[in-house]
Amino acid sequence: MPPRRRRDPVEVDAAVAAVLQASADGRTPGRADLALAARALAERLAEQAPGHHVELRVPPFTAVQCVAGPRHTRGTPPNVVEVDPLLFVLLCTGRARWADAVADGRLRTWGDRADLSPWLPLP
């Protein structure tokens, strides 16, 4: 598999800022900004918590494997986190709390190790 293309940090920061501003204004973020922000932050999370034990899904934009532990290679992984892109950006930037998102059902998890809160918000 070829290595991932490094994303331009300036573009990523601008996309994240645009998503956060739209959210703060009560607007729907632009699809391109939301996609770039979600993909880049998911990749950053996978770098911060390397491994293949948890699958993070941010549909429709990305899915990454992260967290050290037994590797899962076939079928549905035993530990899955599924979150919408806007909430994922808010979690990564500290604008939303993991526990609150799980409690109110905006964040879905499966498995006993599907807790990414130790790595959020991202540095």
C-alpha cells in the first residue's frame, strides 16, 4: 500500500476553523471543509493512538484503525466507534465531550475497548 499523502497543515487548520465557525454560527459546514477536517483529524488520531484494535468510522468521509491491541483482519471489528463528521471535529477540538456524546446517543460504540476519550481532544 502506498504511503498516505501528507496533508498541508495550513489547509487542514483552515478547514477545521471553517467547520468550527459554521457550527458556532448555526450553519451547516461546507462539505469540502468538513471532509478535509474529518479525514485529517482521523489520521492524526491514528498517529496518536497507533494500532488496529479499534475501527473509527466517520461516514461518509473516512475510516481508520487505531489503538494498540489484537489486530482484527476479517469481518466487522469487535471494537468500533461511529460518529458523524461534525461531532468528530468538535470532539477532536475539545468543543464536545466524549461522555456527553455517548450519553445522548450522538456517538455510537461497540466493544469493550471502543473508548477514544483518552486521546481526545487532539493536541
